[in-house]
Amino acid sequence: MNINSQKLSSARFAQATDAFVEIFTASVDFDKRMANQDIQGSLAHAKMLCKVGVLTDSERDLIIRGLTQIQSEIEHGEFEWSIQQEDVHMNIEARLTHLIGIAGKKLHTGRSRNDQVATDIRLYLRDEIAAIGDELKRLQLAILNLAEQHTDTIMPGFTHLQVAQPIVFGHHLMAWFEMLNRDADRLRDCAKRLNVSPLGAAALAGTSYPIDRHFSAELLGFSYPSANSLDSVSDRDFAIEFTATASILMMHLSRFSEELILWASAQFNFIDIPDAFCTGSSIMPQKKNPDVPELVRGKSGRVTGHLVALLMLMKSQPLAYNKDNQEDKEPLFDTVDTLLNCLRAYADMVPHLVAKKENMYRAAKQGFATATDLADYLVRKGVAFRDAHEIVGLAVRLGVETKRDLSELTLAELQTFSPLIGEEVFEVLSLEGSVAARSHIGGTAPETVRIAIRTACERLEVQLPHFHISGEELRLNLYQPQISTACQHLAE
Ligand code: ARG
């Protein structure tokens, strides 16, 4: 056993801590990241203690001055963090006492590191969620801008990664927008639920001092004090919720990435990812690899790993606080960093993606993308859908055999499958006709996509510099009243 003589907190111990145990149990290396929040929490606690008469005005003022100095020392990299002081809380408190003497020793009255750390993480995560929300919005805005340029850009839509039906690129982009918008909602929801003050729960049972929990909660911008002291110090639901939200968001980014990677390949050749976001190969001079999307796709696994780690950390823990909980920070911090970095890379990259319109169009022409349109056409002529499906199947077979798209078959050939087919069928079989026909809410018609973009701008409270939608265009869409109801609902 390697004994270290500088024991931290207690007269209770006859023996000093083993030197390795000291290192093993310390968290300061990572929890010093919450120094600012720890100071904010302490300031609020000191002000509250003074308000209820536990500290004098001059003690409070000394504490405020001391903590302010410590904050500046930390900001300027002058603060000496020490492993012997175990964590961020003890480091700051020890320094405070060193600076202001006996008043520093009074700061911990009516509180424990258990409610202190629970407060710090909530404050920390609240700040980070706001930063993540900003980056997410930047990415959403980039997607809207790109979508606006491509409301008429026809491409194949896929199911089973097989050409299914034509869509416009803007519609595909808006699908990504919707995914991210749900993530933004989830983040806001998570921020709402975490915004509760554990301060005053102390170690687990509350404290015998006449504390005013509403006051400290209010000072810290929390909505209200938590309802149960045991739950307050042991609850890490908010960290799990955040990491779950982050995992879903990263899963979305991984899907986004996967499509960009496929589309940038020579085989698809739908988009160009600018050089600034790609790297070369050390051996193959011709290579331009989509590193950013690949790395983001890879990092999604890591964030889901953190979610599972946090769930396992909390599983079966008895009430109230256990040292296990110290293990919540690294997965949480890494989730925050990973998410911020991935969103930043994407928000920077998306505005520079270049759509190769001709290639997209050509690809949509292959694969009988308008077969459903022909079936729908026959239905409008009175054929039952299942029969129409059969008829079109036969027409597609002829197309496959003769290597032609449906629109390239002659009218006479088409009429051999159904005499109901007339000249106007070619309008239906065109890619433009196919997308234009889907003008209901949520459909891929260019005019509908433009309305979807406008609605999205309203939801985000942003404006696109060149985007204009005419009153006439709005009136064209029968479903507009429902869109605005959906909007109102979102705004609430
Ligand atoms: N470093 C600890 C943590 O992160 C702070 C709380 C310690 N409380 C205790 N009773 N040991 O959870």
C-alpha cells in the first residue's frame, strides 16, 4: 500500500488514502469542465444562506468576491487544480478558504457535494443544450437554403435502395429537415425537464437550516425546486434523456451521411462534396474520400454507446447518491463534444454540396419510376387498382425486355395492355408530370415543397434571403389551412 499523507476531508480517518486510490477516485481531471457552473451554484447558495440569516452580509460578500477571483483565475489558466482535492467542488472550496479564510469554510453549510454536483450537471447541460440547439438550427437553415435551390431538381426516390418513384431533391432535403426538427423538439423538451433545482436536498435528506429553495432555484434560472430530496441527488434521468436524444440525432446524421457517401460515389454520381470536406488516400492518388460524412456516421455508434453506458450506470442503483454517479460525466461530456463537432462539420459542409442535376434526372429515368403513375392513370379511367397493377406489370416487362422506359413505349404498344390508354398518358409518364401530381400536403410536387420550405422557415423563425412565395402559389395549395394549423400547434 502506498500511503499519501495529505488526506482530504476528514478527521474520521486514522489512515491516509492509498496514493493510487486517491488518483482512482478523483474526478477533477474531467469535472473541472463544470467549474463555471459550480461557481454559479455556490454564489446562489451563499446568497440564499445570507437571505435566511445563516451567513452575514459580510460573509456573503467575501464569498462572492473570493469566487469571482477564482473564476477569473480559472479563465486565465492560473488556477492550480489538485488531485488531492478530488473534484471540482473541493478544489474550488479549498481555494476559497485559502483566499478568504473562515467565511470560505461556511459556504458548505446546508449543502452536500451530492446536491451540488446534481446542480452543476444540470446547469452545464442546460448551457450545452442551448449551444447544440444553435448549431442544429444552423444546419437546418443550411438544408432549407439548399432545398430552396432544388424544388425543381428531379431525382429518383428509393425504397430498398431501388429506384421507386421520382421526387425532387428539395423534397429529399426536407425529409432530413423534418428528422432534425424532431430532434430540436426533443432537445427543448429535455431542457425543460432538466431545469429543476436539486439545491437544498443536501446529502439526501435535506437540511436542518431554514433554507429558501425557491430563492436559490430562481437565482439559477431553474423553474422550481425539485420535489424529493432523495430523488434530487440520485436522479440522472436528464443525462440519459439527453444522451438518448443525442443518439437519435446522431442516428439521423448517420443516415444523412450514408446517403451523401453513396451519392458522392462514381456509381451514383449525384452530388459533389467539396474538397475542403474530403481527404485523399496515402496510396491511391485518384481518391477523394468523403471523410466528414464517414466520420460522422462512425461517431453515431460512439454516442449510442454512451447512452447504453449511462443506462447501465443507473440500473439497479439503490437510493440515494452512490459514487457510481461520478461515472456519468465522461459519457455525457463526450456526447456533448461529439454532437457539437458533428453538427458543426455538417452545418459548414451542407451549403457547399453540389447537386449534379443531369445525373439525378438520368437516374430517375431508369428503373420505371413512373409505373405507379400509369397504374393511377388507369384507376382514374375506372380500372380497379389491383388490375391496373397487373397491366402495368406487363408493360414494365416489355420495357425491361426491350430496354426502354415506359415513356419510351409507343402508344400502340401501351394500348395492347389496355385500350383505355390515350395520348395524354405521356404527360402522366413524364417525371415532371409524376412529381407535379403529388401536390397534397407532404407530397413532392415542386409547389408543395416550396410551401413546406416556407412553413419550415416560420417554424424556425428564419427567412431565406432569396426565397419568395406568391399569394397565388399559396392559394394553389388546398391544404394550406391545415399547414397553418400544424404551424400553430408547433408554435405553442
Ligand atoms: N465527484 C463526485 C461526483 O461526481 C461529487 C459528489 C461526491 N459525493 C460524495 N458523497 N462522495 O459524483
